[in-house]
Amino acid sequence: MLHHCALCHIDLDRISVRRGGQVLLQDVSMHIHCGQLTVLIGQNGAGKTTLIKALLGQIPHGGVIRHVDSHGLDIPHLRTGYVPQVLQFDREMPLTVQDYLAASVTKRPVWLGVGKKTREKVRQALADVDAAELADRPLGRCSGGELQRVLLALALQPAPDLLVLDEPVSGIDRNGLRMFLDTLINLRQTRHMAILLVSHDLRFVREYADHVVLLEKSVLTQGTPGEVFASPEFASVFGTGEEEAED
């Protein structure tokens, strides 16, 4: 059993996933704390995406996932926002960022026009992720980093208790990556939400993460970046140099 902590958190207790007789995850136990950035690391095939799917309720799993307050009591109705690695869409589609977000937050067809209240809501959502200037831009003309900001704005509607990001900065240039991560840190500080991020970029993990979990179908070790990176478990998975673990 995990020890009781003084923060509200998402409590994963012995999460296991099996498929076709194969063990994909085995007894994964960890906390994802509110107001902290937890980063999940591991080699390809370690079960990171499987764990995210279990968190999102997309696959059956053993074990228990709870949203717990600072007194250890359950909080019902865990709201989860999700940012995928990429957005698959037709880049030639005549759709602006505002249209895309409006279609996701209202039942009114976009071709009927975006109402004033919806337009204000969309623009505020973009402003919250430092992307207000993207509102009128065609979605297909956004860079990879800009698209991730749009997806982040969408994931925050409505405000989630847990924000999950599955390698959302893969393929983004260094400047776009830093801007995206700075936005996440600002959200962590201002909204006190729990954030779980999957990443292969260990230099940014060391710089930004509050808590790191090293996964290899089960939790090998977890702690601060310094603790995890100095552990024998980290060395056994990635070798002695951080660069060996980067794509």
C-alpha cells in the first residue's frame, strides 16, 4: 500500500492489464499529485500508453484508480483532460482554430456561425494557453507546437482534475517545446491540477518534472528527477548517460 500524503491526488493502486495472456502492466502503484507535474518515462513497450488508456477508462484493468482528497477520502467524478501526441485531420479542410474549438464546446453546427458567447469562450481558452493569436488561423496552417496548444486548450474545457499528455511535444522544435512546457508549468501553478506527462526527452524531464516514474510494465522506481536519474534502475534501463534515452 502507498503511504498517505497531504495533497489531493490520483491514487493508482496495483493497476494491471493483461491481453491475450500477455502481461502489459503488473501491479502499478503511484500517486499523481494535484499542483505537480508527474512525468512517466521508460523505453518503448514499457506500458506507458497502456497505463494512460487505463487512466482514461479506454481498456479494462485490474486494481483501483481513486481521486483522493487531503484527508484520504474519495472525491467522486474524476474529470480528465487528454492531449494526444498528434491530431489527425485533413490540412486542406477550410476550418479555423476558432471553428474547431467551437465545434467541440457547443452543439451548434459551425456552418451556422459561431455565437458571441462561444466565441468569447474559445478566445479565453486560447488565451489561457498563450495562443490567443491563433483564433482566426486555418487549422491546417498551424505548426506542430501551435496545434498542441490548440489541443491543450480543448483538453482544459471543462477544467479537469487530471490532465494527461501522451508525448505531446514529439517532433516539436526546441523553442516550441519550451513554450509548451512553460505553459504547463503556469497551469500547474495557477490551477493546481494534477498533470501526467509521458516524455522521452530527459533533459526537459530533469528541468520541469516535480515527480518522475520509471516504468517497465511495473514501477521500477519513482521520486524526484535527481533521485530517479541517479538510481541503479535508471542505469539498467537507459545506461549511464541521459542522452542515450532521448529520441
